[in-house]
Amino acid sequence: MVIIEEDCDQPVALGKTHFIPHHGVIRQTSETTKLRIVYDASCKVDNEVSLNDCLEPGPNLSPLLFDILLRYRLQKVALIADIEKAFLNISINPTQRDLLRFLWIKDSNAENLDIITMRFTRLVFGLTCSPYILKAKICHHLESTVDSDHTFADSVVSSIYVDNFLSSCQTENEAFEMYEKLKKHSEYQIAPPRKREFAMNVHHG
């Protein structure tokens, strides 16, 4: 999966090109990502508009967080999952990638720093439209490919908030059945992106 690509040979199209500012955030306590690069699509220069000002956010497809948490605590066995690289699993149309350009130092250890132009080929977290696109993709794949098990599809859709899944079941068997279904559909990319981490408040004997 190619997330970014060098864009040095492409001319700048006036009105169709945007460079996203970015900075690093260091989290020493993180087990997975010590350095996270934050891309600020809401950044403005003087009185100009930002990239996010120009994007259509789309309708809010996410359930109310209160409702998700209430259902999560409703039954005996809790189940949570984290979707791996959720936004980066969604490809950007090549005609739109110049709007997702950014500047990068090719080799920070070099004596003469060479600044190059890169651009995203995948959906960027931080765009005002990203949450809608992610949820719409998940809904589409679940509704169109999970055979006739619409109860399962509806349950998953109503339990996802951005890239987190929270649900609960009445029995351990139901929880592990849900876990196996989620894992199966993730492996076959029926409900992409893949879920990276699962956790339950019971242990499978």
C-alpha cells in the first residue's frame, strides 16, 4: 500500500493545488507510534481560506457517542476493537492528490537539505470530509457483502465511532461469535480496514 508519492515532476495547477502544513508530535509513552506527524488542513494564511473550508464535510453518519457507550454497557460481555490505519486504507483519486501535497526534507542528515514535494495517495486524517468518507466506506462494504446477515451488519455499523468499535453481548459465546465474524470479515476485507486490536472482559477457555 503506497501512502505517499513524490511529486517533483508534476507542474503546479493554479487553484487545484494545496500544500498542507505539518508538524511532529512526540509521545514517549506510546507503544506503537512514538512520533506522529500531524497534518493541519485547517491552517489559514492571513485572511485566506483553509483546505477544510473548501471541502464538503458530508452528513454525520456516526451514531451518538452516548448511544454507543450506553449499548456498550448494556450487556454482560464487553467487546472493543481498534481499526488499523482506518483512513489510510482509502485511496484518493489521482486527479485530487495535488490538493494533498506537502513539503518534506529528503535527508535530514545531509549537509545541504533537499526539500522535495510529496503528496498523499490515501485519505488524510484531519480533513473535514474524512470521517464521513470512512464511515460511508465501511457501511457500503458491510451492506453489500455480508450476505444476508443484516443483523450483524447493522450491529457493527451502529457500534463504530470513527475508527473504534464498541459493543456488548449477553453471553461469552455470543461475544466470541461476534469476534470471529469481525476477524473473518476483516481478513477478507469485507469490512475494511482490518481491525488491529480486540479486547474483551472475559477469557476464552
